[in-house]
Amino acid sequence: MPYVYILKCADASYYTGQTTNLEHRLAEHRAGTYEGYTSTRLPVELVWSQNVQTDNEAFLLERKLKGWSRIKKEALILGNVDALHSIVRQERKRREASKKKIV
């Protein structure tokens, strides 16, 4: 079953990824098996994961989360749904205000 996950890196940044074998993929990240973002920011810690039904759903969710702000990811990690809703409302207001300035 596919998973989408978020790792917290040693430099306090977040990495979002997807896999069909979460434990194996975590071991690869922790060992620095592949050169890339996490291999230069070890150690890493799994802070959030969710299993999804299909590979396509995993791909879409990963893309969505990668576009989120740090504060939005942290609200998700903490399971703070109220904060997520508040952040979304604030982001929407900022977008609407910037559109009015353009017009």
C-alpha cells in the first residue's frame, strides 16, 4: 500500500516523499543510500505518514504537500485541524487582497 510521509531533517527542514514500503524507505533515508536532499541533512526523523489507496493518490498528495508552507505542514504534523483551516483562510484572504491590488 502506498504511503506519503514527511521527514524532519537535522537542519529542521522538512522532506516530503512517497513509497510503497515505508520501513524500507526510512532505512534508505537514514543510511543516506541515495544522494539527494536528505543524505546531506542526516539524521532524519519520520514526523508524519499516511497510507493511501493508489500510487496516483500518493503522487497527488505528495505534490500537494510539497507546495504547502512550513507552518501548514507543521499544523498537519501536529494534527491541528483548526490551525490548518485558519491558515487556509489566511492564505485565501492574502490571495484575494493581492488580486484586488492588481485590478
